[in-house]
Amino acid sequence: MEFRQLQLFIAVAEELHFGRAAARVGMAQPPFSQQIRRLESELGVELLTRTSRRVALTPAGSHLLEDARALLTKRADVITSVRQAARGETGTLRVGFAASSAFGVLPDIVLRFRTRFPAVKLDLDDRVTMNVGVSLTTGELDLAIVRAPFQHDGVTVERLLRERFVLALPARHPRARQKVVALSSLANEPFVLFPRHSAPGLHDTVTSMCLSAGFSPRIVQEASVWTSVIGMVEAGLGLTIAPMSARALRPKGVVFRTLRDASGYAELSVAFAGPQPSPAAAHFRAVAHEAVARQQ
């Protein structure tokens, strides 16, 4: 039994006339009638009673008509679903992201993606202990938002955003009165930073900037998420050097100041395994670039 046979049967079952049914599907009547006979032969039942005056459905024919309509509808749904999946419009998209990207642009990217692709389930993963490169190449993640520099064999990395660093310090700190603070003047200050294992690129960039300014940062506290880092700064435990977008957190007891002689940049990138992302991941990448372009 073929889908085409079911389509022909539905036509004659609805028209109850072989001539009209054949014309409806664009066939000559003799081959049309032959296909219906073949279907009856394959099923081993009579689907239609035929007289010189009328055509009528048998009980078996009435039952098949209901099932055939449901089957063809399901077939159309399956075809649509498969095509949507191939276009990246359905399914699950697993996205890893650096804790340092949780403010600023990421919420906008997620909101835009959910609005545009509501049938795609977003599975967001911010585990600090996760090896993003391995997770991408093994298929645990489809795409990741990472802080550059980032490199892993078999992973493509594209820059999304490049921004300057700013100094975050308690509002009551003496340097809070300055609009611009020289990085070299912070040699004796306590710092709050990300642990290197959670954000190696960011950690190394900040450390390198401080070394270029003539000192190694005296790290007194570490935290794996920006809200905790900024909270410690607000509590007066130390200062931190953060990407400019960290100002979006708007803590009451913390001020942000321009850094002089800070040579590095904070870069946010999108990473995926292989030369091209999956269709759904490609949509997320496009939305990410669009969101960043609009913010800038």
C-alpha cells in the first residue's frame, strides 16, 4: 500500500464517482480504477460497491477513509517537521556561555533568538568546570559564547564584540573622585578577579595588562560570576578590572572609571565545532552578530 494509492482512494471516496475522482487527480479513468482495484487486492477487502448507477463505501472503505486521512495528515506533518529541523527551526540548541558574558549582550541575544525561533528549545549551560572546547567537539554543546583569547583544535572562533576595560571600585574609595585612573597607580591595591580556570582568557588579559603597567595584581579574592566579583568590590574587599559592558550591572555602591594605559581589550566570541555550525546554531550566531551590531 502506497501513499499515492491512499490519495486516489480518498478522491473516489469523497466524490463517489470514478470519472470525477480521476479528473480531480489528473488521471485517466482506466488507470485510476486499476489502482483502486490493486489497493483492494493488496488489502484483501472490498472498499467500494459499484453499480451502474452509484458508487458507495463499504464498512471497510469507511474505516480506511478515516485512517487514510489521518495517515496523510501525519505524513504531511512529518515532512514539515523534518524540513523545519533541517532549517534549524525546531529541536534543541545547546549553548554554553562564559559567566563573564552573562551581562550586557547575552540577554539580548537570547531574547531575540526566542522571539524569532520559538520552536527551538534553548538549553543554556554556564558550568564553570566545563571544558568548552571538548564539549563542542564531542557534541555536548552546539555553540558557545566565550571570552577571547580562546583556541581549541577543531573549533571555529568568531569575534562578536571587542570592548575596552574599565576600573570598578567602591564608591567610597579615594580614587572614585577621579574620572580617569592610571593603571600603573594601582600597584598596591587589592584586586578581586575571576579564578583563571573559569575564565583563562579574561584572567590572562587582565594580568598581562597589569604586568605591562609595571606590577603583578595582588589578588585577595576570587569569584566565578560577575555579580559576586562586583559584590565583593562593593563590600570594599578590593578593586577589579572589568569589560565596559559590566556597567550594565549598575551596583549602587560601585563606580566605574576609565583606565589610562590599559592596552588590552575584552573580546567576546562565538565558538562552534567544525568549519560551519549546525542550522540552529547558525541562526543563533546570526542573531548574536545582529544583537551586538545594534548595541554598538
